[in-house]
Amino acid sequence: MAKLSRSKLELFLDCPRCFWLDMNKGVKRPPPAPYTINSSIDALLKQEFDAHRENGTAHYLIKKYNIEAIPYKCEQIDAWRHNFTGIQFKHKPTDFLVFGAVDDIWVNPQGELIVVDYKSTGAKEYKIYDAYRRQMEVYQWLLAQNGYKVSGIGYFLFAKVNKSSGFAEGKLSFDLFIEPLKGDIRWIENSLFDARKALDGEIPAPKQGCLYCQFSQASR
């Protein structure tokens, strides 16, 4: 059985060759710079929502955006949010243990679980990229495969730097926004089969436009 994280599935979609080298040979892409500020914001948001989770109340942002939900309280929430455990599901046809760590889960009055993902940005505009969408859809799929009722609507909570407020006394302010996304998990099953086929075959050709493969070829 091979462990397949949500990020590894995204790597396969980005470039099957890089995926093959990573999973079969341990040859990984150079890591990005650590997102220490983003991680800190995530931790602070989790603290805020955990207080409401414990009390069974709605966070002020949930109320502001008229979302009928509260943070979901369950024994598994810490494991679901841990990078090396996450929400897991053994996909028997491909022998993949698929997993992914969520930022948060809310629940609506119908008992449906709502996937919530935190994103931090210093850009002038924030947007939901395709990779963000796929990330949320994998989490929705994982919950559904574990037998949970899952809302088709997930939410991105964006923390955007408010540069107009300056940096007085070392304090940096952020504006918080919530954006909904209607998920579509139908692509995931076929992608898992494709990933398994690629993993078990010969090394794929470089994907057109993959900068990592281009650099590797040029360096030779």
C-alpha cells in the first residue's frame, strides 16, 4: 500500500514525471521557502475557531457572512488537521492510502460537514486558484468516503494584508474574507487510477511547460 497525500496527487496532475521521480526514486522538487507567516496566521485562526468549537457557537465571521454553521466538534479534529495523519481513506482499487490535512471543518443544521481552508496573501487581489479548488474537493471526497454527510459548498477564509494601515508599532493588520466554492469531486476517482498507472509504469516523458523538468534537462 502506498501513501498518497493530497499534495502528491496535485503533483501528479502538475507533472506525472515529477510525481514518478518523487514516489519511486525519492527525487523531490526543491522545496519552496517556508511559509512561516502563513502558518502563524493559520494557528491563530484555529485558536479562534477552537474556542467557538468548544462552546458550540458561531464565529463572528460565520455570522457576518450569514452562514448557517458552527465549528464541528469531534474527537478526530486534531488528527484531521495534522499534516502526517489528516483525513484518510484506503482506496482499494489502486491500493493508495489517500490522506489530506484540513484547516477546519464546520457543520450546518442539516448535519453536513463543511470544508474550510485558510489562505493568507499579501497580494493586491485574492483569488481561488484551480489548485485551491482541487485541494478542497479532495477533502470533501475524503470525508464522503469515510461515510460523512458533506456539504457541496466549502469556504475559503482569506487573510489579506491591509497595507494601507501601515506598520505602526510593529503591528500588521489583515482583512478577513470568506469566499464559497461549490465542489465537484467527480475527477478524483479517475485521477487516482491514472496516478497508479503512471506510478507502476516506466518513467513518463516530461510534461510540456514543467519548469522543473526543463531545468533538469538543461543541467545535463
